[in-house]
Amino acid sequence: MATKRAATVSAHRRKAADTNGPGPDPATFPAHAMLPPDVLCYGPDIPDDRTFRLLGSLGSLEGKRVLELGCGSGHNAVTLARQGAKVITIDPSWGRLERVRDAAEKAEVKVELHQGDPAEVAFVRAETIDAAVSVYTLATVSDLDRVFRQVHLVLRREAPLIFSLPHPAFTMIDPLGPEPLTLTRSYFDREPRPWTADDDSGQEYRRNVGDLLTSLLRANFRIDTVLEPQPVADAVRSKYWTPAMELMPSTLIIRARKEGL
């Protein structure tokens, strides 16, 4: 009964643009997502950084060096650059980087672009980055421990690493299936899952919360924020929306700070 009520409540909130029903797997976010302008976003249909203020400890972003791991559509890179940050983006896809280049030119801001794996940040000098940000991209990385170690090297001491992922609990269900709240896999199943988005494809590597926190601690990060956001109430729903999002978190957000050298 709870599922039916959630579906009914959600249906009247969706606008005409969303009448085709739920869209692609959230693992593909933020490809072609409709996002609010000039706001850092961490996942589909959840509050953005106007609510969480995870970069607030930096004060003004003017002149700050921000490393973005994975660029999506370029929305967050352009948003950070418009706020005065010196943004460095690395992504394995030339196609996505071209989208960022186009978005930056349109916004008349500069974004430094690099093609490569998120762990390949040797081009950045040690302890020169004021913050690192990643939205959903780390779910596509097979060796997350290596990413954390490399990011730790380039961050200044006490600088934050802020990242979001599909929530491990949400990956246990099939939100587009006939029984969206029926468990379809074990929480402990770490078998990668394939995903596709237009002409792009890859694998989503599954990790539970314990895996993520342990990897951060081993890389000498101090975890200060763990968020499991509820959907934004009475919002226009994106193509990533499913009614199951009202009943369990679809996105996990973590902020951790560099300790040591």
C-alpha cells in the first residue's frame, strides 16, 4: 500500500515534460540532467548545495583550486568557475569533456580539462588543491583506493573531498521493475553492473557504506559528513525519478578531509 500511495503522490507532482515516466538508471547521472543554474548538484531529485553547503568551509571560492573527478554535462564545473574557482576537470571520456568545453565557452568561464582516469592526477602538484568534488563518477571506478590515495596527495591539509554515489541500499532494488521495492540483490553483492547512456557505457562498481568509509580511513581522510538525502518536496521531477526514491535514499553523499601529509 505504501508503494501505491507514493506513486499517486508523485504522479501529480510531475509536469508535462516528465509524462514519459521514469528515465535511465541513476548511475548515469548527470548525463543530460536538467539542473538548476549556478548551483552545485550531487544527485537527481535531491537538495543541492544551497541546502548542504558542503563547500562552505572554504568561504568564497574566488581563486580556490577545485579538482573535479568526472564532469558529466559540465554543470558543476561551470557553476564552480562562475563562483571564481580555478576548476580542473578530469574525465575518461573525450565526448563529455567536449560538452564541458562547450558549456564553459557559452558561460564565458575557463575550465582546465584533462582526459584520463580519475586516479591519474599526477599532472597536479602535491598539496595545491583546495577541494575535490565528484558526483556519481566514482561509482564507475574499479580501484577506488587508488583514487583516494592520489586525491589525498594533491589536496592541501584539511581540504575536503566531497563525493556522491548511488546509495548502496538503492542498488539492491530495481526501481523501474514491476515490484520496485522487492530486493533483487544482496547488500553484500559487489558484482559490477553495466550501464549505458546514449553512446557511452561502462560498469557501476558496487560498494557498501563500510567499504567506502574504510577506504577513506586507509587513505588518511577524516570523515565529517555522511548524508542520505530525502527528495525535494513538491519539486518538478527529473527523468531519473522513480516513486521508490520517496521511500529509500537513492544518493549517498560523503565529505572527508585530508589528514597528515
